Amino acid sequence: MTRVPCIVCGRLGGSTYCQMHDPERQRRRITPGRTTRQQAQFRKAVLSTAGHRCQWIDEDTGRRCTVTGDENLTAHHITPLREDGNYDAEQGVALCRAHHPLAERRLHRDRDDVDAA
């Protein structure tokens, strides 16, 4: 099997994503029936604040994504929970399923830039 880098973090894996960032695996792991009350409240608050629209801003055009609808959106933690993030709505951003992995990649890229400096 050929090992390829994850498009989010660059770790080598068997497909486009490593196990941690595989959207299919995450969908199976966190299903609507298994979310915690805290997660559900966070998602509801983030999507409401965003007007139930993806908040991704294209770096080249400056335009905001037009994807709407709660079924198409995820609540992204600006500071990941594993890095002392929290469930405050101010610490979240609504992203569509296409832009969530790009936000993760951007986060890792920005961290790598800071670490290199």
C-alpha cells in the first residue's frame, strides 16, 4: 500500500486523510445521537451566530462561502479542545464540510509558520 500525506496535517497514511482527520471516520464516531449536550449547545450557538451559513472567507477573493443549512455545516473550534479550547460560542466558527478540512490545514500551516520563526 502506498503511503500518502494527509491533506490536513501531512502525516503519512493510506489515503487522502490520516485516521485523525478522515471525515468519514469522524462522521461515524460523532453521530447526532451520540453528541454530548455541551457539543450540541456549542454547535447550535455557533451556527446561529453565523446565520446558519459557512463563515469561510476565501483568501484570494475575500468572498464568504454561500453554503447554508444546518445539515451542511459543522461547528469548528478555533482553538482545538485538545489544546485547551472550550465550548464558548465565541471560540467557534461555522464551516461547511468542504471548508472544515481546509480550516484545519490553514491552522496547521499557521502554527508551522509560528514555530519556524
